[in-house]
Amino acid sequence: NAGVTQTPKFQVLKTGQSMTLQCAQDMNHNSMYWYRQDPGMGLRLIYYSASEGTTDKGEVPNGYNVSRLNKREFSLRLESAAPSQTSVYFCASSDFGVSNQPQHFGDGTRLSIL
Amino acid sequence: SQQGEEDPQALSIQEGENATMNCSYKTSINNLQWYRQNSGRGLVHLILIRSNEREKHSGRLRVTLDTSKKSSSLLITASRAADTASYFCAPSGLVFGAGTILRVKS
């Protein structure tokens, strides 16, 4: 039972390069989320998708785009990577009810931008 | 923002002792969730307490919620080395605090 799978696990980019982080869940969940985690700052919500076909901005959306490809997959794209986007990125999913259900997290993508 | 603030930032105890972590928040909530994060891994959901509940138990975990004080606490009883992790509260589920780092020494 895989749960939430994120690829890649590690990535190093140069400033200005683009990159898509992939996320897939096998729990038939309706809602999916992207967070970034920086030291001492907890998790901050970048974008979320309450259901297939919808996406909404979170707390820190600038510099990112998302695509809810289907019910299973939710990708995060950095169009022109900046050093400030060095972080650990987590994808999560939950059943219906964006803030009323437990979220299930992947193990993260560790992204370094030089 | 519903961001929670955990206290203390770090806690070090001996195996077998109890660990208490606190969470404060600023505005009204429907529920409050607690998560654990082991080093290098994603967050794992521990417990959800709704705004009309005052206390909830799950195994060795006890969570309380005081909506009048806008605070919650997580108690881990009879701690084990395997409880070593970071613990986060999430008032209304989408915004997380910086967490409490718990170290349980064997």
C-alpha cells in the first residue's frame, strides 16, 4: 500500500532551470496539497486542490504552478528556479473536506537550487 | 491565519517519562490536528480533535482542547525512544506551526 508517492526524492537545480515535482496517491482521495518545509518555519501551504479540476493558492504560491492531472496525480512546477526555493517539498492528500480530514503525506522531495 | 505555535521548541526526556507539548492559535477553529514527523520522513497524522470536544485519547496519546484559551496540549505517556520526532499542531488542518522537537533518551 504505497499511499502518497513523490518523485524525485532529491534534485539539484541551477538558478533559472525549470522542474516539475510529481505526486500520486492511491487512496482515492479527493483533495491534494503541496507544502514546503524550511528549517524553523514548519510547513507552509503552496497550493491545494480540493477536488479534481480545481486548484487554489495557499500561503506561498509565488514562483509555482500546479496541475491536477487526474484524481490521483497533482504536480508542482517551478518555471524558473531561485535559490529561495531551496526547501523540502511535501505532497499530501485527504478525503473530502479540505481542512476537516487527516492528511496523508509523502516522504518529500529535497530540492537544492544553486 | 490559523497557524499554531508549539511550545516548547525542544524537549528532552528519559524513556518512561511523560512528554507534554502545547499549541496555541489565534482564531476560531473547527478542529485541531496533531502530527508527528520522524527525521527525513513525511508527517504522520496522530489525532484530530473537534471544536466541541475537550479531550481525546488514542493509545498513549491524550489531547486536550480549550477553545476559550485557544490552546491544545498533546501528552505522550510512558515515552519510548521510538517517540523521538518532531510534533506539529495544525489548527483547522492546513497551517502548521514550527513544531516541538522531542528527544527520548534510553
